[in-house]
Amino acid sequence: VFTSRAVSRKLPAITDGGGGHHHRRYLVAAPGGGELMVVTKSFKVVEIGERYMDSERRVCFTVQVLDDGDEGGRWRRAASIGQAAVFVGASSNSVCVSTKAHPELRPDCVYFAADELVKGPFCRDEDRGFHSYHSCDDKKRVVGVYSLKDGGRAEGLPELGDHATWPPPAWFTPLI
């Protein structure tokens, strides 16, 4: 018999200041049956020069953790996920893994598969020498990693190769 119950109040609404940017939320459980987290992907426009339209749209992530206290559960913003890495993407399950058990992964980071088919892929801008979201050649599509600690620019992971527009990249998590 399956039952359900509300464990939390609603998450706060996402506002973008009228910019019409795309946001996505991913539900993730911490390793070992730990805390329940919501990872929110959003974008911010950053001016990178003095010329008109000299800006880039950067991906950023925030994490909220369910605080299952006396008041029926509240979501609190977490500045860090500690010794863990989160994998998110539209075509796959979100998963959180221990970086102690997998030292090849970066702690306190969100690994993401590009899933913004309508806004353009996360790709390398050859002219500017960094990764950003914009229309570019589909062969340059990459997956990326975002450091929650640094909160700066996401980096591409060239060792994973480039991906075409369809299907979007996905994470595979075998059960062992």
C-alpha cells in the first residue's frame, strides 16, 4: 500500500525580473538516504564589455534543503552541499553522489547536461574563449560543471565530448 503526505510548504516562486529566462528545478536526495534537496537552475545576464549588447547569459544554480523541523518542513537555502556532487539534466534522473567515494568528481559542484533546446545550448564561444548559452553550432554543445562554492562561470567538460541538439545529453547511473 502506497501512501503520501505533504512534507513541506511550497517552494518560493522563481522570479526573473521580467527577462523571460528559462528556469528548471530538479529534486535530488543526498547520498545515503540523506536530506531532500531542490536544485534550481537559472540564468543571469552579465555585462562583459562596454559595447551595446556585449553581455553573456550565465547559468547559475542554487540549492534548497528540506528542513524537516517541528513546523511541517521548510525549504532553506544551502550555500554548500559539502563533499557531494549533484548531476542534473532533463533526460535523466537527478542524482547526488559522495565525492569521498568518487574522488574523480569535484565536491560542492553541480554537473549539468544542457537541456535548453529553445534558448540555445551551453557551448564554447570561440571568439571569447569561454562557455555560455547562445545560438551556436550544435556540434559544440557540451555538458558543464558549476561550483556552488565559487558561484562564478560554469565550465565545460571537454573530456565528455560534444553533443548534438537531439537527443539532449543524459547521465547514466548504473545500479551496482
